[in-house]
Amino acid sequence: MISLDDADRLAARLVEALGPACHRIEVAGSVRRRRLAVKDVELVAVPRVVERTAEGQAELFGARKEAISAVWLQLEALREAGVVRPVKPGVIPFETDDRWPVKRFAGPQTARIFDPARWLKFLYGPVAVDLFLCTVDTFGWQLALRTGPAKVSHAYVAHWAPRAGVRSVDGQLMRAGRPVATPEERDAFQALGIEWIPPELRVAPAALSPARRRA
């Protein structure tokens, strides 16, 4: 455990380091709920994507390109600099394709990538970091889920979502088989039919209440 002040400083440095590789990144978890003692740091981010020539192919006209998450490249650079490290010796969750939160689909010129419901775990100083990657349209839902705490997040999925006629599938809310865009956290609360409350008040499922009708 570390103090909230120390967690704030660590999270701010991480956001600064990873920010250029993201369209958007925000702190979630117990830091966002302003808990005085923090076990780990949780971040939610929409990664930028960069293209590069696929490995083993020369820089020639027509060589297939592959799309790579800029967050992955930045984390690799931070790992090589000794800034972040594996949770366990010899295990680097963001190093191999089967652990990396992006699927590659080969195409004639460019590999399209996307898998919305994945996360990366690593150590930054003495603290474990969970980095959840999502899209612009799922950012609000992921931020709500990852802010927690676990009992409240479970209530979103098990209680409020069925009441509102939505489901959480692969990291996004769905209604009648169609995705519900939640670019902001308030959009997710609205989709669930819940009144939005500040993160520090989300202490238990009982803190949640149905959204009030607007005049």
C-alpha cells in the first residue's frame, strides 16, 4: 500500500509518459475514488495507432504495413530504460502478441488491429499498474467499470444493465445487438439508467440510484 499523495504523483508521471501515445488517458481505480491508501494504479486509455513495415519485409513499394499501438511501443521503450518492469521476473505481459491487447488481421497492404477488452499489467516503481485499453466509443464505460470498487462495477453489469436492456459484451455496452456509444462516463450511466455520482461516493452498490427524469 502507498499513500494517496504518492499514488497521485506516480499516476501523474505515468500519464505524462504515456500521454503522447494515447488519444486519451485518465486515472481510474482507488486513486480516482480518492482512497487514502492505494494498492495499485489503474489507468484507462485510448491508444494511438502507428504504421510500420512488417517485420522481415524490406522498405519497398508494396511492402505490407502493420498497425502497431503507440502505447505498446512506448511501454517497450520504458521497459528498456528500466522505468517499468514485469510483475514477475521473466514475464513481460506487453511483449508477446498473445498477451498484447491488439489482434492483427493481415491485409494486402495494412494489418487492421483491434480488440477492445484487454489490459496490460506491469510494475512502476513499487506499484503494480493496470492499464486498460479501449476505444473512443467505449472509454466512458471502461472508465466507470475500472473506477470501481468491484462490488459497484458488478452491480452495473449484474443489476443495472439488465434493467436498462443492455449488456456488457467484449468491453462495450450493447442494446438489441447494437453497440451503445459511451465516449464519456456520464453516457455509460445514462445507458444504465443510473444517476451519475462522483467517484469518491461510489463506496457500495447502495450508493447508486435510478436516474431522475429531466423536465
